[in-house]
Amino acid sequence: MTEPFLLFDEQPISLSEALNYLQTAGKLQEFVVEVLRQYIIEKEIERREDLPVGSEIVEQAVIDFRIANQLTDPENFKQWLTEQGLDHTSFHRRVGANFKVEALRTKIAEARLSEYFIERKLFLDKIVLSRIVVESRELAEELLCQIEEGASFENLAQEYSIADDRIFKGMMGLVSRGSMPDKLRAEADKVGEGELVGPLEFEEKWAIFRVEKLQFASLEDKQIKQSLENELFEQWIGEKLRTTPIKLQVS
């Protein structure tokens, strides 16, 4: 007799029943995709010989984890492991597996990383803008003259702007250069921090912008690099899922 997949109140639930429940709830595809995702990763790690993870690295990661989570006391750590359904061996194995996944992610991404960074750079570059939005070109030009003569941009934004960000003295915050309208981006690229752009017309309104800060993306930024590696890794998995025959058998 096949062992049950789950016991609920001592009542057995078979794997096929569990899968049928997921199918009825509309969650089977999500479940299957995650299973296949882990399968693809595991098989690729097994296939490769360029993902060494030394025991000393794993041991240091375990120590760092215990310190960060206040689990340095052996009894507390043992209790935590029990609560997680783990023992020392399985926990070390999980930490080692995580390192191998990270190493695989880096290996998968490295061939395309520089090219992909260039493709995505427009959207990774950020700019902080302030603006004053008014109904007419004449008013926008008058306000621009006042600013150039020394009037406070912030005060004029609070007094005249019809955009919601007037309550923040016109500050729009950090935006992606790639998400900006083409004509605004083209004009903003011509000036430096603290300089004005406009008046420009948008949706029958007129706006004056001030470039507050330019933040150009770099692969030296660890957060950006990791984000791009994650995107490339997920694209690789997605391609595997799209191009590999999959047959689901649920009785």
C-alpha cells in the first residue's frame, strides 16, 4: 500500500488527492512550476563541476546566521531547528545548497551580464525631479522668468502648481530615466543638477522641471548587479520551462 502524502487528524491524503485539490483550487499550475523550477536548478547543479562550495564557507555562514538571529546558545539553536523540522545535518545541507544556487545564478548570468546591463541601463539610471505644472504656456514662461531672477522654485510650486506634488514643493522624487516621456528625457539629458527644463507641454498642461539629482547605474553597485543576475537567472529558467516537454499526469 502506498504511503499517504499527508495525514490530517490521522486521516490519509494521497498525493493524487492533494494534486486534485490544488487543481480544483486553481493553484496546481503554480505548484507544478515551482516543483519544475527546483528540479531544473538541482539537475543543473549536479551537471556542473564549476560550483565548488567549501565546508568552511558553509560553516561560517551557519555561524553568521546564528549570530544574526540570536541563536548562539546551543539549546536555543536546537529548539529552533526542531521548530523548523530540521537537524544540524539538514540545516548545513540547506545552507550549502543555497550557496550552490547563488553560484549557479552567477555562472548563468555572467555570459550576458554586461550586455544586459547596457540594454537595461536607461531604466536603471535614476533622476530626481521637481516640477511646476500650470494651465497655460504664458504662466509657465512668467514663472520661469521669476525663477531665473531669483524667486524660490519651491514657493512658486506651492502657490501655482496644479499637480498633486505641489504639497511637497514640487518634488516628484526618484524616477527611472526610461519611464520619462521622450521629450522630457531628451531635454533633461542636456542639463546638469540644479538646472531648469521647460516649459514643456504635456496633456494640454505646461510644466517647468528642475533636475535635482542624477543617479547613474553601474555594475559596481552590488544591488544592481544582483538584481540583473536574478532577472537573467529567471529568464534562463523560464526558457527551460518553455522549451522542455512537460506532461502532467493527475489521476
